[in-house]
Amino acid sequence: MNSAHILLRGQCVRCLVPYVRTAVQQAVLFSGGLPHRPTLSSTCVQVHRAVHVSCRYNKNRTVPSAFKGNNEDAKKEKALVAHDDLFERAGKDAKSKATFNKVVDIFNHRDKRRRGHVEFIYAALKKMPEFGVERDITVYNKILDVFPKEVFVPRNYIQRMFYHYPRQQDCAVEVLEQMEGHGVMPNVETKVLLIQIFGEKSQPVRKYQRTTYWFPRFKHANPFPVPHQLPEDPVDLSRFSLARIANDRDAQVTVYQIPYTDLTETGEVIEEPHIVGIQSPDQQSLLAKHNPNRPVFVEGPYPLWLRKTCVYYYVLKADLVPPEEKVKEYIDPEMVGPEQSLYYPLWLDLDLQRDMGDDFSFKVENLEEGAVYAMCMAGQGDQATLARWISGLQETNPILGQIPTVFRLDSGPTELQDTMESQRPPGPDAEAEHGMESDRVTEEEHLGGQRVKQ
Amino acid sequence: MSLNRLFFLSNSLKVGRRLIRPQIGQTRKEPLSHLQVQRSIKTNSRNLAYAKDLFLGKLNKDEVFPYPEITNEELEEINQFVVPVEKFFNEDVDSKRIDHEAKIPPETLNGLKELGLFGIQVPEDYGGLGLSNTMYARLGEIISLDGSIAVTLAAHQAIGLKGILIAGNEEQKAKYLPKLATGENVAAFCLTEPGSGSDAASIQTKATLTEDGTHYLLNGSKIWISNGGFADIMTVFARTEVVDKDGQKKDKISAFIVERAFGGITSGKPEDKLGIRGSNTCEVTFEDTKVPVENVIGEVGGGFKVAMNILNSGRFSMGSAGAGMIKKLIELTAEYACTRKQFNKKLSDFGMIQEKFATMALNAFVMESMAYLTAGMMDRPGLPDCSLEAAMVKVFSSDGGWVCVSEALQVLGGLGYTKNYPYERYLRDCRILLIFEGTNEILRMYIALTGMQYAGKVLTGKIKEMKSGNVGVAFEIMGNKLRQTLGRHQDLGLTGKDGVVHASLQDSAKQLEENVAFFSSTVEGLLYRFGKSIVDEQLILKRVADVLINMYAMTAVLSRSSRSISIGLRNHDHEVLLANTFCADAYFKNNLLMTQLQKNSPENNDANIKKIAQEVLEKRAYVCSHPLERTL
């Protein structure tokens, strides 16, 4: 038994280490709670143990209440509701970081023993997105700070083996999980808090360690990161989204129309939607080679998700050119052959192919599709708006004047339709001269397209 | 005169044949018969080519040994020219002022004209000096002492009037050459356009025939035209509509002689350049310039060949020019290194400074040897196609020149960096050598691909049999390989009984032979591995070109120093020393390059190099995060 005693003692001393290390921080972070300040002496260990026992007692009192009976469950729910209420009441005026912090402070000061802190933390986690603080590390630290310090730290190897205070540990892990879900990296303060609350090798600390191990490694895993704060202005958002889809640095974004509201003589408010398009030089040259007898199609709307925002875009595309219609480009041997370059031959006149040993290319089955000539985003998905885009494109692509344009628009998402209904301009008369002109062009183009269809 | 014309004829036909070759048997029956007629004319011309045959492991020693000589009369003649030119450049040319004012003063230009330097290669009948390529190279050595003047003269006669000289008819020559030779008129060469560097297909300048059929109307603009600001006669390349045999209309390139007096020509502002600031480079715009039909050089639609001939013929002289410059730099820096003291020691006693002088001497020696060997080959009757050799001279001398000028500047340290000394000007001036007349990259492609095409024609049958599993051929090749790896000693006849190399250079000759044998098997391997897709393997072609250049340089120094010992030239022992040093160095470089060539791209780092470049170019920026960045 003597040896077991020594072992226990050793463990206790080890338990002490984090306390000593964080003694100063304790003083700062943890105002109430512990009635003593442990120092490195055997007597102190004794005192410590005494406190520990009282803790256990505490636990014995609370844990069953959480797990037993329907009646008890209802009580717990009630508690949760109560905490929810706390947030609801605080959030009535303004849901902000300050009010959220205030609620946490109120909870901290209401009860010295912090009864029901687990429930409170779960409720707080649930309410975080509402208050817009789900990506704020200081708020998470503040929530973790609600846990009473040192009481949940295991004191011996048996406690350590048997998942000491599982509800509290699970709760803390849940906090860390939510941080992870929102991509929030725990910081040193989080670590200090967790060690103070649960001890060096507890589940939350391990979770913390895993997070800090993997998070930095995956931080830049996405080569196409989307910013957390998307541009507010629809034109800027379209600019960003189109550049993201096109993924071509040469592509040129053109704003065909900036949104504006106009008051007509009759007093009606006209809201003109924004039209932003993108086209790369490659697309331009492809379009220039398009056979004018075949129509081009305006298709859409297609969705693009940017985190939680969904935007819609339209494409100007052509059907796949049937193989018999493919124009074989005339190749002048003097111009393109070995003598295109004035200085060196561009191909060798040899009957030898590349040997297998040096062929490092993969076999890729290429599936041809109709070419996409341009893309756009607009505030409204109706034909008139998109026709304005096409007429804008025509300035840089004169061939569009000869090609029939067919609109193949899906009904699209409902909310888009709704805005369309409400924002639709009353009639072509009210439109600017330019708009009228473009409308006429569209009609003609549409007719042309139908002709080809027949 | 008529001899000269014959030379030109056979030369242009040769090039013409090379151009037409790919199409033989497909469409053009006519040129073929035409060609055979021409071939019968030049029965006595030699078809041997030195550099091309190296691809097949053949060392045509008759081509390059003995080192070409000029007759005593010619030597006397050239010395007569050299002395006054050298005096003029030493006394009357103020390079610093030319560089500073970005203009060659008229009195200097007049001096050059009086010396006849505007018509060095124009035949005497037309009032020029009528010098051979070798003598032109000799004068180039002196002219190169001032970059601006050298470029102005080169733009005038190496490319500007060359079109008339090699492809013009009698009337055109009689009309234009006399005035050009005296420098009364200055010539320019207008090929490059904003959208077309070496890409002939994208030339946009158009020449349209007027309704009466007597004139062409020229429209378009040309950029980076040397002498473009004041040239009176220009060789302009433009698209013309040509009706071919099938009755289809096609755009083909034609060359025109355009006088400034034709009207409609405007020159832009002279470009402000890094070096060769005294030379005039600007944009030239043609607007409805009326050019009479008789001013077409060669035939309508044949401009491409004319352009290629002009470009290929002018390059060899850059070797002697570079050598001339380095020789001058050695004199200047040696003076400094032998007088300046550091730590109570003369600068010239330090090993690292000595190394710089050795580098300069070696480079000058090799450039000189290559330039005069090539010039001598070009001057021989029969005119073998030396464009490959000329390109090699250009690449080697421009690369070497840049290194040497930089080393010379380094000897002087901070002083060299100031404008008080001419080194920074030389450095700026010689940078253009790597760029113009075909960038070194493009010329390396030309060198390697021309050889590969030649070797491929010969080896296709053998490689095909091997690929189809012919055991006999495979064993033969295996045997060759085995012999090489075991002995690596090849006897290609440079030394020994019928040897042409002096005994004191025996080791170097052996090294060359070994390299040639190794090279041929490497080329065979490359053709086996890549076939015609080798066109896209630029990193491989670069190595092939470098090996070939080194081998040609080795040949040149071996040939030259063998001759020097044999006839007892002054300081020939120094030449032997230089030759042996260079050969040993080049031998190792070649072996390294060829070992890399025998490996696959993942092994010789090519795959990685390409990948790095691709990733950088995809981002269009440096990819890595900053070393001070954190994620935690």
C-alpha cells in the first residue's frame, strides 16, 4: 500500500505543475471559486486534496440531476430555455458582440458556483451565429472561461483513466468543434484556459492539440479561397464571381450597366438592374470565327455558391459544331510550316514518332462541348436585361450583329423571379433610348433564331 | 562579278532547295525539275557540311583542316585597309560622346564613308570595296570597338543592302548599289512588326497592286528599324496577293526596295535604348507608299527566302567583332591589374583576377578561331551552306562576349561601374548581341533542329527497323554502345598516320573524337525516343545545340593552333596552351550535357524545371509565401 501511496503523491505533485505554471493567469482569469492558493509543499497537497473531495461532492450532487428521469430532463430543458431567454432578452435591442459578452458576464456574476454552466455554454454556442460572433476567438475564450477552474482536473491516475467529468469535457470539446466548424483557430489563451479547467491530458486539451496541429496545415489548402466578407455592392460581387468562374487572367470584366433608380414623369420608380459581363480574348476570337448561320444561345441562370451566398450567372454559348461543318483552316505551308519562323523550322519532316518510354502524358478522353463565348451576371434574369448585355457585347464583337441570338432561360430560382416581378420596368416606353434600341435588336435576333430553328 | 553572281545563285538555290524539300512529291513538281537543272550547274560545288555531319558521328576533317588561309596579296590588301581604319577609330571616334548624345556626329559618319566602310562587301564594280567574308570579319574586329557605329554599319550593309546584293537583279544593283556603297544613301532592313518578331505568318504590312499594274501600294508599320530615322533605301517585307497554280489567291511575303523619296514614309521617335545608344532605332510607317513593280527583290511572293538568306548570311562576323572587343578590354584591364596594389600585392598576383584574364583570353581565342574558320569556309569556291556554322559563331561569341565584358568590369570593381571608364558602356553595348539577328534561344533551336532534320533523314530507316524488332540492327547498336562505354576511344582520323592535328594537341583531338562519337549515339537515341516530336523538347534541343557549339569550337581551336605550330607563328605555344585548356573544359561540359541528354526528363531535372515554370506562369507571379508568414 505504501507504494500506491507514493504513486498517488507523485500524481498529485504532477497535477500541481500546471497550477503553478498558470498561477498568475489564474489570478487574472479566475476571480472567484477556489478558496486557496496552492504552493509547492506537502501540506499544501493535503489541503488541495481536501478541496478536491469537496469538488467530488459537488459533482455527485449535480450529475445525477442531469441524467435521471423525465422529470429531470424537462427541468434541464427548462434551464436551457432559461438561458435562451437570457440571450433573447439581451438581444432584443441589439444583437452584437457587446450584448453577447454582457450576457456571459451576467451569468458569471449571477451565481458564484456557476450552476448550470454546461447548459449555459450549449445555449451560448447555439446563439453565437445570431449575434454574429461565431468567428470571434475572444468570444469563444470568454465562453470557455465560464467553466470553473481546477475543479475538473483529475488528481489521480484512476480519475485520469475514467474520463473525469465527462459532461463538462464533452461540452468543452463541443465548443472547440464549433470553433473548428467556423474555421476559428484556438489561441494560447484557449490553451491556458483548457489546461486550467481540465488539466494537461484531458479530452478538450487533446482536441485543442489536434486542431492546432491540422488547422495551419489546411489553412491554405483551397487554391481558390472565398473571402469571409463578400463585397456588398452587387457590381463588385458580380465582378468577383465572374472572375472566379472564368479563372482566366486575360479575361476582361465589363460593366454594361450600373444599377440606378429613376423616377419617371408619371412618378413611377424604375430600378435598373446591374449587368456585368466577362469575356476573354480567346473567347472573343472564338466568337469571331463562329458560323453566322448558326445561332448562339443565352442560357441560365446557373447558380454559383460563395460560402452562404448564392449568385446566378448566364452564359452565351454555341452548340457543338457538327464534325462535317468544321471548317478546315487553310494552312499555307510557307506560313505555318517549317518556314513560318524566319529563324528555325517549326516542325521536322521525319517519319518517326515519340517512343513510349518518353511519353509521360496520361490518356485523357476529351469530350467536346459547345464553346462558351461570354458570361454575365445581372440584377434581373429577364430577356430584356440580357438583351442589353448582348448589345453591349456587340460593341467588341461586331459579328454578334449577324448571328441570331436565342434566349433559353430557365424559370430560375423563385426569389430571383420574385425580384424580377417586382422590379420589372413597366414598359419599353419608359426606357432610355439605348434600351429601346437594344430591345428591337433582341427581337430581330430572336426571330432570326427561330428561323434557323425551323 | 559574274563569279559573284554564280555564287549567289548557287547559294540561294541551296537554301531554296532546303525550303522546298518538305513539299517534294506532294504538290510542287515544277520546282523539283527546276532544281535539278540548277544542280547540274554546280557540279563542282562541294556538298560536304561539317557541322551537320557531326550529328552522324562523321568528322569531315577536309572541311576544317587545314585552317583557312588568305593569300599574301589579300593579306597585304587587308592590312592596307586595317591601318587607316584602326587609326580613325582610335583618334577620331569619341565613343563616350556618341553614347552620351545618342547620336553619331556627321563628321564621324563622313569619315566612315571616306574609308569606304559603307560598302565593304559591295563589289568593286559598284563602287564598293568588294572584300571577301574573311576580310569583312577582319574589319569587323576594329569596327566593333564602338557598338553604335558597328550596329549602324551592320544595319546598312549586313542586312540593309544585302537583299539587293544577293537577290537583286542587274538593274536594281546598278541603280542602288553605287550610292549605297559610298554611303551617300543609307540602307535599312524592315522586317519586324509590332505583332511579328520571327513569325513570318503574322506580318501585317500589305502591298497591293495598283489598277494599272505598275506600282504597289505599301501600307503598314515596322518597328525597331535600325537606321530607320535617316535611311534612304529600305528593304521592306510585305504581304502580297499571289495567284498560285490552282488559281487560288494567297498572301505571300515579298521583298521590296523602297526609297524614302517614294513618299508616305514616316519615321517615329528614336528609341531610347540601354546600349548602342548612338545607333538610330525607330518605328517606320508606310502609308500608301507607291513602289514600282520593278523594285520587287527576287520574285513576287519569294520574300521569305530572301529574308532568310539575308539573316543567315550576316551572322558570322559577330565572332570577330566580339573577339576584337575582348582583345581591347584585355589591354585596358591588364594595365590596371598590373599597377593597382592591394595588401602590398599587385592585383595581377591574385588567383581570382588571373582567372578572369584567362577566361577573357580563352574566349577571345575561341571566338576568333571560329569566326575566321567560318569566314574561310564561306569564302571557298562552291559556297557550302554555312548558316549553321555562322549561327554557332553568333551564339558562342555573344554569350562569351557578355561574360568577358562583365569579368573585365569586375576586375576594376567599383571603378568599372562608373561612367569614368568605358566598361559599363561596353557592357551595355554588348548586351544587344544576345538579342538581335535572331536571339540566342532561337538560334539554338535553329542549330539543333537543322542538324536533327539532317540526321533524321539518314537514320529514319535504321531506327524504324530497330523499332520493328530487327535483332541485327539492335545488336549492332548495342555493340556500338558497349564499345563506347568500354573504351570510349574513337579514331576518326584526326591524329595518327593521316592525322591533321599536331602532336602537341593529340589529347585534345582525342577528346573531340570521343565527344563526336558520343554525340552521334546520343542523337540517335534522341531520334529514337522523340522522333519528330523533338521540336517541342526545347530543353533537350538547347543541350544538343550547346554540345554542337562546343564541338565546333574545339574543332576551330584545334585546326587553328595546329596550323600555327606547323607554320611557326609567333607565340604558337600560347595557342597550344589555350587550345588544350579550352578542349579539356569543353570535353567535360559536353560529357555532362550528353549524360543529361541520355536521361529521361524526370531524371535530368527537366520535368521539374518545366513544372516550376508552369506554376509560376499560371500565377504570373512568384509563388512561394513569404518566409516570415505564419499560419498559427
